Amino acid sequence: MDATLPLRNLRVLDFTRVLVGPFATMILGDLGAEVIKVEPPEGDETRTWPPTLPRGGSGYFMSLNRNKKSITINLKSPQGQEIVQALARQVDIVVENFTPGMAAKMGIDYETLHRLNAGLIYCSISGFGQYGPYRAKKAYDPIIQGMTGLMSITGEKDRPPVKVGVPITDLITGLYAVIAIQAAHCHRSATGQGQHIDLALYDATLSTLTIMAMEYFATGKSPGRWGLDHIHRVPARAFVARDGKWVQVLATNDTMYPKFCRILGLESLAGDPRYDTNVKRLQHRDTLMPLFEARMRERDSEEWLRLFEEAGLPCGPILDLEEAFADPQVQAREMVFHMEHATEGRVVQLGFPFKFSRTPAQARLAPPLPGEHTEAILKELLQYDEAEIGRLRQLHVLG
């Protein structure tokens, strides 16, 4: 383990699958934690999920499971449960995203493992939390987006609601998991006490509504969908240029607005007392926007972007993924890199968004093969010998 990694002294027992949990534990691994991924004997279900890589591997799995070791165990067997209980004595953190109540049936719930390891930090991630009327309800990202109101504020005005283009509720909750685990670790460092973290996609997503939630609290009305427009600022939106490409520009205050008008050749609007404050522009949104849209179609996107940049206005293009990943900023920030994988060869990975000056994150381990580290973990942490490992394989306890 590299001595510069910030979480290098932590060991994680990872029972998670699909997206939210693996995303969280991958971040812990990126920051230096030793992550032991516990998979069923047949391997994580996402190992067969698309997108399919050129040699047949799962791009889904590859995107969420670097910097982890894999051990395959049948958690339904008493021997499998004994193994993970023994491992729980050797780790600092447990992360699971089973349906509430399922971990207890397998003898790997917080109460059981806490008795074995009083300093254990145990993070449970579920759709709706460990208690409440929806505790047992199945939850997927679109369901959470819909039930929290997020979908009601996403999309075009007077059009059907739409979901965010990535599973945002899983990703948000995964980030909260990392924050909560590190906070619990700080508490344990001061007191020696572990604790249980109950984290729900539902709660995490609600917490991100922030200003839109306050819009409702203040007015008693749901803010609805605003599409490319900003609910409280005019002009602040994307426009189609002459070449058919989209340009976003934000003239969000009364100093920026005159600059925007002059660039568009609409000087008369810059000095018009009907529009000289944002409050007035909000009142006249329907009058102003057609004028701006028509003028934006008179030049190509690159020209508009150059003019807005020169004037100091916040602006940018709307890119597809091919264009986005070709951008020089991506290269400069090292937000794409490659790793060598045992069966897939060279695989692409997204880079680390946190840039530490002293403890940079590292890609130490490619996404593991199923059970790739089973024998090594059992030998090193539990002192199992070859005969015992062979016996467990014959009993189908190990994959």
C-alpha cells in the first residue's frame, strides 16, 4: 500500500452490488482503503450487464469496481457466514445495500458484527431506509426520482417529466455514504466507538432539492419544470446557434445583462426601463426570449462563445460524450485514463475528481475477476490453509 494514500490504514468489507454501494466503495478504494468485495459464488450480477466490452466483459462492472479485491462466498451457508463474521473482526468498515432485514437473516447485520468488533463502522444503504412505511419497498433510481419530486422539476415546461440522464439518486447516495463513513471514522478515532449508518436513496435525493425545495416552502407551490430556462434569472439558458449547435450563456445580474444585449446587437433592450432589472425581466420573460432566440440564430456557436468569453459572460457549449471526452480540459485534468485488466486488456476509466496536493488518489487494482483474491484473503487474514480452502470449495461455500 502506498504510504501517501489518505485512507491507506482502513479495510472495508464490501457486500454491495449494482451501483450505489459499489460506487461508494470504489471511492474509498481510490482514496487508499483496502476494499474486499464479497460476491456470490457465481459472481456479482452486474458482471454480465451492458455495455459489453470488445472481449465480452461488462463495462457496467468495470466502471464501478476498480481498486477492490474479490472474494466469492455463499452467504446462505453457515460456513460462509462464519467466514465473513471472522473477516468482520479484521476490518474497519462494512458496507451493504441489501433489502432491510436481509443482512440479519445471513448473520451479517450490524448488531451481530458489532458484538464481534465494537469499533466497526457499518453503513447500510437502501432505497427508503431501515425504518418507515416504505422500508420494504423496492427502489430503483427512476422510482426515487419520481417519488422525491426530482422528476417533476426536470424537463421542458408543459411537457412530460423526464429523469436525469444518469442514475443520479444512486450516485448522490454513494457520495453521501463516503462522507458519512469518513465522519464516523473521525468519531471512532476520537472515541474508539463504531456506529451504524442508515442511508437511504430517498433521503439523500430529497436533501439535494435545496433551492427548489425552498421555492415550495416559501410559496406553497411546486416550482414545476423550466427546461433550459432558469426559474429566477433572465437570460440564463441555452440557445440554438446558426450551425444548429447549442450555446449556454448566463447574464444573471443587472451588470451582465447590458453586455449580453450589446453582443446580440440589441442595444435598445439594454437601456429599456422595462427590462433593466432581473425582476422586470422575469415579468417579461415571454417577450424577451423570442427576441434573443432569433438573434442567436444569426451566428455560429463558436463565434457566439468567443464573443461571450471576451465579455466575461459565463458560457459554454452543450456537448455529446464524444465531444466532451475530446475536450482539452479533460486531458489537462486527467479525467480519463487506462488500466490493464487480466482478461479485457486495456480498459478505459474515468479519472479522480479530487486533486490532492500531498495524497493523490491512485488506480492500484483493475476491476477484479470473480473470486480473484479469495485464497489470498483467507490465507492472509484468517490463516486458512490449502486443505481448508479445498474443503470449502468442495462444499460450494467458495466460488
